[in-house]
Amino acid sequence: MYPAGPVFFWWWQNNKFFLYETGFTAQFVCVNCVAVIFCWHICSAEKYKQSENELIVYPDTRFSGGVQSVRLRVISEKIIGVKASLEKEALPDKSLIVIQQSNKVQWQVEENTELVELTTALVKVKINLASGAVTFFDTK
């Protein structure tokens, strides 16, 4: 399946070819290359996107029940609209609530390995990056 023996690397430096024996087997090198490529793909995927009045989180569809995006729209300091979609970029729809557009709400986003947090003066919303689960908290 894999060639026996050590793995050699060739490289060009200062107008000379160099040969380096790694001491690793070809199987070890191939498995590690696949692992690095897989981790790079997983880590480089966009986890969320932030705009002027909304935050869109892209959970892992393996754990979210097929949900590809969760959109949080900041309406006021105490009202956050939530919309989950089976499509990555959901089309904006008309809301059944009246939204006053003149007030600009201050909010910020913090991210750690498992969660994205959206915080206003009165509400904190935590979104699980894997499942897309949304949890609301009072900030006081």
C-alpha cells in the first residue's frame, strides 16, 4: 500500500538541491498530510458574519439539524430577532413587527472556541457555533 522505508524530501536552496531523510515512514507522512489539510479546511470555514444591525452565524450542519445559518437582528437594546434557515444565505423577508429605524443600537460581538456572544446594554445572546443553539441572558 505504502512504500517501505524512510521518506526523503528534496528542496532547492542557494542554487543547490538538498536531500533530507525524515526518519518517518511514508504512511506516517501521508496520514499527517491528510490530517493537516482536514484541520485547515475545518478551521478556515467562516463561522459568522457581522453587519451594521445583524449577526449571521454558520453552525456545523452535522450538529444543527440541517440549519445552515442563524441570523440575529438587533432591533433594540432589549429585542433581538432570531431567524434560522436551511440555506446559507437566507433571503430577507418582511417582518410582522414595526421596527423603528432611527435609533442606532450599540452592540458588540465576542467569540471563543464554542460560542459567539452578541451583547447590548440589556441583553446578552450566546450562539453555539456547533449546533446553532441560541440562549438569551440579562446583562444585569
